[in-house]
Amino acid sequence: MCNYSTLNSTGQGHSSFFESQERLCYAVSEFSGQARSIHPEQFIRQLDVYFENVPMSADQQLISTQRRFRGDARLWYDSLIPTPTSYIDFRQRFWSAATQRKTRNEIFRHFKYIKYDGLATHTNQTHPT
């Protein structure tokens, strides 16, 4: 549920952390770990855009990120050791270039051409003249 307005008791005219959390609900999808609901890269892109436009501390960014996880993704996040110290630290562990490369290699490993005799075997066939 995305209603943090009851937590805001400041009564002041400026934007509070809780108001930014309510806006976060509309700007960033929840992530459950299932790519069919939202792709991890899109989830990170939504967070990046939100944090570029809504000023908040590194601690608040991390709390905000954590609040967008549901189900298996929340269990995964809660089990991270060591615990991320900032959104940037989290982002590097979640979807860094190295993580993307590792994931791609694991997916495509089964489809690699593994024949050690090389291309010469295929080109040295006799063709009728």
C-alpha cells in the first residue's frame, strides 16, 4: 500500500520525506523479482530518474528503494550481506555492468558453439564441380 500521508505530522508547507515516498509509489513500480511484471533494468531506470528529480539523502534513497520490493525480491534484499550502505552501493550489486555480463553469459552459455576443430572443417568439404 502506498499511503504514507498519515505518517506526515509536520504540518509544514514544504515537501517531507513521507510525501516523497507517496510520490515514489506513482513513479516507481514495485519489484517482486518477476521479470514479467517489470524488468530489473526498467526498475533501476525508474529509481534513477526519480532520485535525479527528487532531492533526498543517501539513506532516504536506500529506504525508498527497499520499500519498492515485494515478495521474493524483498526476501533477497533482506538477505544481502553486507547490507548496502547507499543506493549507489545497492545499484552496483543489483544491476551493475558486471552483473549484467555474468547474467548474459549464464543465459547464453548453453547456446555457444563449442566445436574444437574450427571453421576449417566446415570449409574443406569437397564440392562437385
